[in-house]
Amino acid sequence: MSESDRMMQFKLVLEIELSMLRSM
């Protein structure tokens, strides 16, 4: 797994967490 792939996954997780927080 390359470094850029890890960053992409990290951003995806962050966005999901943010959307979940907003819907609360």
C-alpha cells in the first residue's frame, strides 16, 4: 500500500466521521 493510498483512505474516513457527527 502506497503513501498516497493511505492518505486517500484517511480522508475518506474523516469525511465519514464528519458526516456522522453532523447528522447527530
